[in-house]
Amino acid sequence: MKKEIILTPEELYYMGTVLQAKYIDYAYVAAMGDISQNRGLYESLCREGLAKKGILLEDFSGQTEVDKSARQLLEPIFFGEMEASLDVASITEDGSRTAQNRRFHFYEGRITSALPGPEGIALQETDDGQLQAWIAALLPEGYQAEEEKLPIKDMDRKQISRILAVKNTRVGEKSTVEIYVEYQGKIYRELAGGMAESLPGAQFCLRAYRGLKGE
């Protein structure tokens, strides 16, 4: 199985058509350019690009088929009934933000992650161990924190360095979202009654992992 492929949003959408996708995340559609003005050119460029990447294979008679390993990687995106995302917004001292969004698609025991980048959307074969590794990598280096509570109103917003969002969606059901903030080097979650609680590293990792898996 291909471990990773990189597709433009247009190529991903085109592959959804080829494989007769049951679902496609709107985030991928929103990342596309306008294809309505020249759909023929869009399809031609996609076929050419996908052929060069070894995803669409053409025989001598002109018939095309999808590379089997690429199909395995794409099926969770188009047919899985559960998807999740891990969004990280880093905030600089002047208040500007940079964001990274990694999405996860689940289907028949397989997980495909999708990470947008300058060259396209990197689709990668993933497993539970990799999920846990990505979550653990979110902790600040040498992270040390105990459970302690403080009023949210006492938090200086200028000292919030990151906002972390863990989202899980099942088809036909309401999405679940958990928001965490990194404040003064510790990761906090919101509690009822206007309070926030800092989390030890192992506790944050377990909560985030369960949130991605919809557990």
C-alpha cells in the first residue's frame, strides 16, 4: 500500500468522481479553484497529474484503472462514516495566528490522515500509534503540569500561545469538539462555572486521543 500520496484539491475531488464517493469533506471542496468555467480543462489536467503520480493507470486500449494501493488510501476519505480533525492555532506576541489542520478518516479499520501543504494535500496511511505520536508532539518540550484550577477571567489572553481543537464527526450525528488552550506553558480545558483546569501530559494525550476516535 502506498504510504503517502500528495494530491491537489482538484485531483482529490476528481478521484472522488472516479471512485463514486459516498462522502467528501467540504473542506477539500472549499480548497478548490473554480472549475465550473472550464470543466474539460480541469478533468484533463487532473487525469494527466494523476497518471504522472501513478494513481490512474492507462492500458494500451486507453482504459484506465486506479492503482490498488492508492485506492486503499483514498477509500477512508470517500466512504468512511467517521472523520476527525486536530487543529492547532499558534498565536504570536503581536496577536497574529498561524494554523495547521490535520484531518483523519476512518474506514474498515484503516485510517488516512490528510494534511494540507504548499504542494497539495498529503494523504498518509496512519494507525493508532501514529495518532498518539502526533498528539504527544503537541506537548511543549519538557512539559510538566499538575491538575490545578483557576478562573477563566483571571487568564491574560495575551499569554495564550496556542489554541488546540479536537473534533470528531460521524455521518448523521452531531459533531463533538473539545477546545484546549496553552497558557503560560500549560494546557488547559474549560470547566463549568467559568473555571479552567490545567492537565498533566498523559491526561491531555488520553483525552485528545479519545476525542479523535469518538470514544
